[in-house]
Amino acid sequence: MILNENPITKTLHSNWRLRIQKEFPSNDFTSSIDYLCLINYLDKVPQKFYSKQAFVEYLDFLETAKKLNPKLLANILITAETLLSLSNKTLTTINDKSIHDILLPTDNNDLIDFIEREIHYNLLNIYETPFYQFTRIITEYKWIESKKNTDGLDLFNSIEYLKKSNFNFINNFYLHNVRNGIAHGKIVFSDRDITYIDKKGGKAKVGIKKIIDIFDGILDITNGFCLAFKVFAFTNSTFFEKYQIPIPQSILLEELQAKVNVPAWTIKNCLESNTIDNKKQLIVYINNKNWDYNKVLYYSFTTALWAESLIKSYDRIFLSFHSKYSKTYPIGWASYDANKLKYLRNKNETNFEAYKGVLENDLLAFDPKFKLPKFIYKLGTFNDTIRSSVPIILNNYLETYFPDPFYIRETQIHSKKFFTIIQDTSLVVKTDCQISIENLIRKDSKRIIKKAIRYSRKQCSWFSKEKYLPVKYIRVFIYSTDKRLRNLRNSGLPPSLVATIEINKTKHIKTIDILGGTPEQNGRYRIVWNKSFLENK
């Protein structure tokens, strides 16, 4: 396809593809280049905490069903396309909320308020739409194979069936009375727990923090299901084309955003509509921060190209862009003939002259406030390319020649008289580390402490005394796997906790070691190994 890759994002997208292929080595991505949106499951929270078990089991079900009864699976996926698109959109909306990677309120009343405002509504949304739709595909396939009528296949029946299968891990995270209590029953709060009462009087009592764990767990499972479906769709193009199975539109929108978005040109949403002459139209809403008319023209054209290529069923593509630096059109626009774009794509046309007329009336409504010399715009493009590419190249160089096996997730720092205290920094060991974790911690004790001090001081303002006072006490919690912040600090002794390492130069601070831990003195560093880690290593 013409303009197959944006020079500004070429290095970035190549890096994403390599990382995605490394994350899912058992899946063949060579038949397609349309899988960039999977990077969200490597980089973004909470997507990167998806349930590995849910992902493996769901993908295995889809691959097995494709081999045993492809026509049945195809019919189910075709029928479910609209609801799967809605499910993915709902899941994305919940994933994008700033409620996942945070510490919980310490005050009990504030915690109850957080649960009522942020957890209950979103938990119900997950149950009702994405969780139900992804589990229904499995149950519907199994019931039809067994000649069973699917008319009564609601959420409850679907879950009851799956509890007796390889998907029984959902049992701990789908609580029917909780769902009914939130949806159309009653919720009673107390200091330690919450009682959910449905219309028939059925009750479920759940601890205050437990309901947050249930929310996190069901979200991770559903993200695992959704990821498995996306990987299946992106790696089985022949199957989807043979049976004319549409990939849900909200997934294609994510892929369009991953391909097109740059800091100054970001797609916000897509909607279907009909024109006055009854043509099927796709409206793409964009946030534009570019000054250069030619750059806006370029991004408009490439957006239309990719929109037609990914979402193939429209006659017209209309771009509506909010332009921060537009003089007369705060909302600019451009419309493209999708049928002509499709014709040229199928011809594999690479001659720019052939694309004359795809922009309707040769009109792009964008009038920049200021017109600068062309060399300024070229410098801006060069700067965008450098800012996109150099961090990737530099990071690859450092990871190759100076690998850092640790990263810090969270810390707390405060001062006491004339010294600084760094309390329980959360540090994670990278999964691709080649050395055993025990040897790594012993060998790099000094490095861990220095890294925690440097990171903690960076959190302070230039005028904060904590930034400059000497550190006399520091303790670092070391984890083998990453978690949400609320599952790191004050999380007890999870299996992922490897050890704590500390330096105490004060006379007054008396540290309480982790329960059941095995202490070890490594020079001036005190290491306490978690009992669970030592038993399971």
C-alpha cells in the first residue's frame, strides 16, 4: 500500500512489532502487519496485568474450535460482531480510567466512597457486557455442538456451564448475588464488609478490600479473553477471509489509532453515519495540534488510507479534526472517496497521480493562524522523528550493553530532623533477567539502594529538603513480578515478594522484619528473604 509506514513512527512501530512477537512466540504474525494495538497489553496498566491463564485457555478454545468445526465458530463470531465491538469498547473505557494503578484510601470511609463511585458500576459493566459476551462464545459453541437450545443462554447459565470446564478459574471472581445486588438489589455497607442483597433476598457478604480484588481479578480475566480474541483475529486472516468474518469495529479503531497517532495528530473516536445521498460514511474524530497545512494534509490522507484499509465497508470517510492552531476553522474537516481508495488499494497503486480526486473537491478545511517559513516546518518534522526514534535506539543500546534488571514502581520519602527516610520502595526484577534472583540481589545490593535513593529524590521538588538531606534509613521491597500499586504497598506477603533489603544508620528506628522471613547480612545491607519465595524457588 502507498505510504505504508510513516517515517516519523517507523522505528517505533518496528520496535512494537518485535516486542509483540517476542511476547507471543507461539503465534504467527507474519501474515499481517495489523497488530500494533497489542502493544497496549505490554505497556499499559491494567492491560499488562491480563490473566495469562485466561489468555491461554481462551486462545486454545478458539484454535481448537477452528480446527474441529470452523463453520460453527464462524457463524457465532459473525452474529456476535456488534456485541463484541461493544464489549471491547466498554473494556477499553474501563481500562482507561485512572482507578487501577493507585494506592487505596487509608481512611475507611474514603475507601467505601471509592468502592461505591468507581468499583461497583464498573464491575457491573464488566459482568454485563465484555465478560458475558466473551464467555457466551464458548458456551454457545459447546451447546450447539451438543444439540442444546441456546435461547436461555444468559450470563448465569453461561458461567454455571463454564465452572465445570477448564475455565473454572472464573468461579472466584463471578459472584452472582453481588452482580444482582449492584444491578437491581440492595447494598449495605459496614466497617469491614459489604452485603449484597438481590430481589429475592439472596445475600453475599464480601470484605471491603475483597470486592476490589474481585474487580481486579475479573478485569484481568476479561482482558485475557479479549487479548486472546485479538491475537486469534490478527493471526488467522485466512480463516476470517474465507468465512467473511468481520473483525469488530472497535478493535479496528484501536489498530487505526496505533498506526496513525502521533503527539500532534490523535484519533479520538469513529462513528458510522449515512450521507444525504444515502452513502455509508465513517466519521473519524481527530485532535490536531499541527501548524503546517501540508502536514495536516499528509496526516489526513494517511488516516483515510488506513481507515479504508482496515474498515472496508464504507463509501465515504469524513475526518473531523479539532485544530488548536486554526484561524478560521476551529473544527476542520476533509472527506475522502472510500470506494476510489479501495479500488486503488486493490490495484496496489503506488503512483501519487492516481490518487487525484480521492479528496472530495480537493478541499481540506484548515487555515493555520500563522504561516512560517518551510524550513521551520522541516525542522519540526526532523524533531518529531528524532523524538520518536532516539529513545528506542538508546534504550535498545543500553539494554544490550548495560542491562538494568530492575525498575521501580513506587516509593515514599520524608524527612526527620536532619536526615531523610525512604520507606518501603517497591522494586520489580525484570522477567528476562538471566541471573538467579537471589544471586542478583546479593551482587547488586548497592545498586538497588542507589537506584531507590535516586528515584525517590526525583519525586521531590527542587525546594524540598528531602532532596538534599542525607538518607539514614531506607528499605526496599523486591518483587519477582509487577502488580498494581495497591497490590505492592501494604499488600502483606504475596508469593511475588522475594525479599526486603535495607540500610539503617539511625539509632531510633527499629525495623520489624517481614513475618517468617530469613535475615541475611550482606556487608552493610540487611536482606530478609520472604519465606514463601524460599519455599517455592
